[in-house]
Amino acid sequence: MTAGPADRTHEREVGRARARKEDAHLVTGQTTWTDNISVPGMLHMAVLRSPMAHARIDRVDVPPALERPGVVAAFSGRDLADGLASMPCVWPVTEDIVMPDHPPVAVDEVRYAGDPVAVVIARDRYAAADALEAVDVDYTPLEPVLDLEAALAEGAPLVHADKGTNRCYVWPLTTGEDWDAVRARADVVVSRRFLQQRLIPNAMEPRAVVVMPIAASGEYTMYSATQIPHIVRVLMAMVTGIPEQKLRVIAPDVGGGFGSKLQVYGEEAVALAVARTLGRPVKWTESRSEGYLATHHGRGQIQDVQVAATRDGKLLGLKVDLLADMGAYLMLITPGTPLLGAFMYPAIYKMDAYAFTCTGVFTTRTPTDAYRGAGRPEATFAIERMMDELAAELGMDPLELRRRNWIRHDEFPYTSIAGLTYDSGDYEAATEKALALFGYEGMRAEQQERVRRGDPVRLGIGISTYTEMCGVAPSRVLRDLRYAAGGWETANVRMLPTGKVEVVTGTSPHGQGHVTCWSQIAADVLGVPFEDVEVVHGDTRAAPQGMDTYGSRSLVVGGTAVHEAAQKVVEKARRIAAHLLEAGEDDLDFAEGVFSVKGSPDARRTIQEIAFEAFSSHDLPDGMEPTIHADHVVDPDNFSYPHGTHLCAVDVDTETGHTRIRSYVCVDDVGRVVNPVIVEGQVHGGLAQGIGQALYEEAVYDADGNLTSGTMADYLVPSAVDLPEFTTERTETPATTNPLGVKGVGEAGTIASTPAVVNAIVDALRPLGVTDVPMPCTPERVWRAIRQARGEEDAAPTDRRPEGTVPTTGQAPAPSEEGLA
Amino acid sequence: MNRISVTVDGVAYQDDVEPRLLLVHYLRDRLGLTGTPIGCDTGSCGACTVELDGRSVKSCSVLAVQADGGEVTTVQGLGAPTGGLDSLQRAFHEKHALQCGYCTPGMIMAARDLLRENPDPTPDEVRHGLEGNLCRCTGYQNIVQAVLAAAREGQEART
């Protein structure tokens, strides 16, 4: 650990590998998960869900449930409709977007398997679950809508018949030269179709909500397993009509989110409505299998991508046409999620033309929304896969192709063709470091040697040189994107009379380590011990203002707010110190928590002494407000652009189709690092989720629209044996857009790793004629891809995906689109 | 209703329970021992792992009546009552083997069982030993390191 020149005794906290303050209660089980909360008189809610993907509700008969033991109340969608507005979507991405009504409990029609139709309230969770079977519902089945392309065809069955279309929106972004002109002058055009399969986020803590009403005063306290207590409060006030000042939302210990708890859920609204009606506390906790149906999914896109280039490997242009599966309803940011990728397809590369279109499509499936990376993993996958495909077409090393096109270190700041200004980066440095750690040349030599000797287990090498946009977000940019809210973050720093410190943050951690990192930041600025700082978060009464945690924003925006608020505290304290020391403010030094008069080191006051002076207020400068507390709100000027180089080596058994990751090396540049241990942990977890998409995970629906990967036994969340040991390293190119020099890290690993793994698999099999393997690259799919390349099997997939649903990737591209133009 | 006698974290209880009551719901809802969380409904995730008569079990897959006459240890029974950590708890903290912490109680209880059977495991043996416990945050790397660190500490204590 290094200490600054003016700071020889007090070790700087920022950059230090501090073990977390958060851990003690978590490793001992002294936790406050929402489902742990139990209060006198509390009732339990269970939700009856549609067993069909699409059906008209002819009748819901709830009174028989009331006959069951322990049941207190039961409500149909119609019973609840009067007290609850439609669930909100805050990102109407175009002026003419189709925004269907979304009742928290269905009234006339169910539109996905799992759509709620009634709730039962009972004295315990077993009684509530038992009584669901007594609710009698008559359905008339309607046609499911599952294939994104068929859904857009004339005469297709409609998810929302009153809207007259399944097309939710069309959102274009065209920049630079004309795509058709660029395509016409290109030597090479490569086209591919990729499928971003649906994923289930799988935060380890299922969702839960507890509502405690005080009926007499109309006040409500809601505990929820959420990433966004502040946003939930605003929107629940709107949905339920409960005045915002009467509603307190608390996110207690929250067991992971990954975007799935960046949501405002119908069950939260219904729990409030039931508590209001009954005047009793109510708890709802989802089972895992219920959550697979009812907690939003991620990804779910068909990507048609074309790159145009010269014969010597200069990128000329990129065209992207997306079909994005909205699912049955628009939830909080459903329509905007794929568009978070729109700006990232050009990635780290320079080009002359970029043409992007996204078409949102309604289907009769669980709604999609943000899942770790949200739009950016899809974009990064597409461009990094295409760079490998273009390199193969040109007969060029994929790394060399990237080098010829990426933004050089001396070109920063650089405005990408999509219009983002990347403040800083050093793709050369990260790549050189990664190559050395990986032993790239040796791997390539071994690869060729194994091909020569006909080893049935092929070695493949995958590259991903990614960047991403995070640290959401400048409020004016959000306005331009038609997002309803801002992207600022707040902090309040207060020094208590005893010299201890409370930092109040508007971020809402659920595993990220904000308590530790915010303590490190505040301790450095104030010159106080790390142990003396406590961080308050996740309660709208204790931390009244915030935009919460998602989009790798917390450190970049919220951490900056802590830094700036702490600076304000020092400046206020300086005024008191100058008064007490009878010196000018400019004549004071401040170091290690001590104000001293320049040239008279004995004339000094500690910041803790000043805190007590502010508390007693006996001798403050005239006219000074008696406090050194300070607030700061940061609205960032720009996004944050971490980047890095990921290299993956796989052994692919061509006889069984089995893939084993042999080596995974990544060098990430997330700017300056507050806590290297926490950063490394974020990278590890991100890698695991990105590799999960590449190899293991998929939400599978049958031809009737039933989720067949409907339990944790059917959906493969990777275990310890499914993942390799990672080699993680860093380069540090400070961000120039915030005083800490930090960039986001929460999503980087997920964004980078999926294409690295799939590129490695395709690289292993390319000598066999394989040009793609659809995700997840299961042994069966790898084996089939090899057989297809050999002409032993038709291209049409025969695995679990039924006919008539979205086509898989790996289908042979149209010959006219391929090869030398 | 069935009457059961069970000792949990050193305290003896007698309770009337429905035959279908899961051990994890007995621990959480009847005894208030909420340190053991529930992560799934198919015995897949291992978040609810506790020790029953010296072996690790997923308490969502055991009925409370099956624990009759037995001795249960949960994560809340480890370490000192005043908050001192046992070697695995400490290793998880020091190696940053947890982020959200939801899987941690089960992970620690499964690791205890693993180290009892194999006090000196290889990294690969740790990964296989914890295969029934899912974590979505850490990518497992630091969990493996924590278990290996606790194993080393156990070795040193014995020598």
C-alpha cells in the first residue's frame, strides 16, 4: 500500500484491500432478509397464477377459498382493480410506443404463464398456499404468441387485442455515412444472426415484501427485497394513491439483484392494497419456482448483424437490426433495456457508418427487463463475435483485426460513431498484459499442433476486447432518451458530537460493499479512522433521497457524492477552525484530520474537536449555521467507460461436444480502485454470469408457452464445478469525469465474458467448418454444430426448442451476404 | 400434530408440529432462527443447509418430524455467542467469500461437513464438495480460497 507524500503516517484508505464491514452479520446469520421479518398479527399472502400462456378469464370465484382453515380474505383482479392503477413503465422510448394496460392482478385476460389472477390471505404461509386450490377460475384458451417474427406478421394472434399490433415500438439510430453506400464500397460484408436467449436472473434471495400499516393515520411501512427503495416509494404512491409522505420503504438486507430487483412489482402494490383494506400487516414471499414465472427475465433478442470492411481489415460500417422480446407487459424499463446496447455495438472500434434499429415485440411470456449488463452484453456479444467472424473471413488473426480498428490510447477523449465520448482508456496496455498472462503465442502453437496430430479434443482461443457504458446517468441524456427520471445521486455526511461519522447514501447496496467503500472514501477526505464511519442506506426515512443501485452507477455517481459531501464538511469545519485559531482560512493546512496554522504547527484543532464545537455552538463565526453536516447531489456529465481484454481457452471434445474452460484471463480497466478485493469479487461474479449465458443458462418455453425450465432443478445456475479458476488483473486509466477517477465494475465481467467463451468454442471448431454455436453451447449443441458442418445433419435445430418459436443462431447465413462482395 | 423433541444450537425444544412442516420452516417460523434462509423449492441451492446429527442436510428437504430426537446446528450456533467467529466464518470474511451473503450460511455449513470428511482438500475437491450449494455473486473463487484457508488453519491446530 502506498502513502502520499503529505500523508506518511495515515495510510490512505482508497486503494486499500479492506475486508468488508458488511460481513459480520452475514456470516453469523444475524440477518434481516425481508422474509425474516415477522410482526404481531401478520398475515400471509399467496398468489394464484395462470397455468396458461394466454387465455380469457371468464370467471374467478374466490369465496370458496374463504371456507378454508386460516383464510382471512381473498381477492380477484377485479376486486383489486379499483384501488390500484396500472403498473408503471417509466421508459416510453418513442412517441408512438404501444403501452398496454398492466393490472397487478389480471382482470379480463392472462398473457403469460404465471400472470396473477387472485390472491389469498391467511394466518400462515401453509394455509394461504393450501387455499389457492379452492379458488375457481374458468379460462377460455387463446393463441399464444411466441415467435418474434411471426408475431409481427399480418393476422398474427395479438397479445393485447385492443392495441391491434404486437409491435411495441421501432427505435432507429443512424450515424455517420450512409450504410448502403459504405456497404457498396466494402470489399467484405459478413452477416450473422445471433440469438440472445432468455435468462432468469436468479438472485439467491427470492423476492419478498412485508407491509405494516397504521390504519388510523394511513401510514405504511413497506419492507421489500428491492434494489430501488426510493423509486419503489415514488411509484407505489402513484399506483396505490397512498400519499408519498405516508409511505416509507425499506430495503433491509437484500440478497442480490442483478437487475431482477430493479423493478416495481405488482405483488408490492397488492400487498399495500391488502394491508390497506384489512388494516393488518401482510407478508408475501415468492417460492423459487414462482419467481421463475413472476420475476422478470433478461435478454431475449434476435440480432441480425452486418459488418462491412476493406480487404486489409479496416472496418467501414456496422448494421444492427434487433427484435427484442418485451414479454407480455412493459415493466419498469422493459422497452429501454435493449436500447442501452444501441450505443455500444460500435464498442472500441472506429468506423464510418452505423445503422441500428430495434423493434420491440410483445409475446405471451414473462416480461423482460434489466439483467446484469442490460443491453450491453448483447451488443458486446454481437460485435465481438463479428470481429472474430470477419477475421476468419479475411484470414487474419482476430487480435490483429481488433488492433487495426480500435481507438488508440493517444486518441482519447474519443467520440464514438454512436455519439458517446469515451473519456479515457488504454486498450493496448490491457491487451498486452492479458496476452502475457495468457501465453497467447504458446496457446496458438499448441492449437495448431493439436490440429496437426488430429486430437479429437480441440483447443480454442476466444478474445473479447470490450468497453461498456455505465455509471447511469446524466439526467439530460436520460431526458433525450425519453426516460422519465434523472440519474443523479445524493450523499449526506455528518460528524457526530463524539467525532464519529455517519454517511447517508442514496445508493441501495445488496452485496456490492458500499458500506466499506463509502467508509474508505469518507475516511480519507475527513482524515478520520475507517472504523469511525458508519453508512446509512436503504430506508426512505433514514436516507430520504436517492436513485438507488443498478447500471454500475453506485461508486461513479454515489461514491462521488460521498466524496464531494465530505469535502464540504471539511470546508465548513475549516471556517470554525480558522475562527478558533484566529487565523485566515487560507492560512490553515488540513491533513490527517487536523487543521493547523501554516508555520505554527502547534496551533491546531482536530476535525473531531471542530465537530463538538459545531454541536455546542458556543463559539462559532458570526452568522454561521451551527452545523458542519453537508449534502451533495451529483448529476454526472458523462457515462463511465470501463474496458478490458478477456482471453478464454477451451478444450472442446469433438466426440462428445463437451466444453471445458481451461484458462480464463482478464485484464480490466475500471479506472482508480477504491477496494481491490471488492473489485476482484465483482469481476469474478460477473464472469460467472457471463459464462453461464455462454454455456449453461436458458429459459425454455414449449410450443404452448409453458416455461419448461421452471425450477432451479431445470435451469442450470452454474455451481463451483461448472466454473474455472479465473486469472484477473487490472490496468488503471483514471476516469477524467469524476474526482475519484473511478469507473463502474459491476457489470463488466458479464458483458465481456460471454463472447470470449463462444469465440473460443467457435475458434476450436472452425477448422471443422463450424461458424457458430447457439447459446447456451451445451454438449448437444456443440455436437450438432459439428455434424451440421460435416453435412451429417440438417441445419434446423432438433433440440428442446420447439418448432414455431424463435429461430436459433448458427443457421447458415444467406450465401449472397457472405464472403467477398 | 406430532410432538417432537429437538436440540437446536444447544437449546432443547419440544413442539407440536404438523407432519408436513419442513425443518427449515420450523427453524425459521417457530423457533425464530432466521439465520438459515430459503433459496429454492427443489433442494437445488443449498442456502438452507444445516447440520443434523453431525451431517449436513438441506433443511428444506427434511421434515421437522424427521429431526425428532436429533441435534441440529445452524450457522447461528457457530462461533461464540457474543459474536466471535469460528474458523470458516472468519475465513469467509477475510477472503471476501461473500457478497450479498444469502448463500453464506448454507455454504459455511456445507464446508464444515466437507472439511470433517476431508480435512486437507485440494481446490478441486472443495469445488466438488460444494457442488450442491449455489452462489450467484462470487463466481466461487473466493469461497474455494476461504475453505482452503480454514482447512490450513485446522491442520495447524492439529499439529
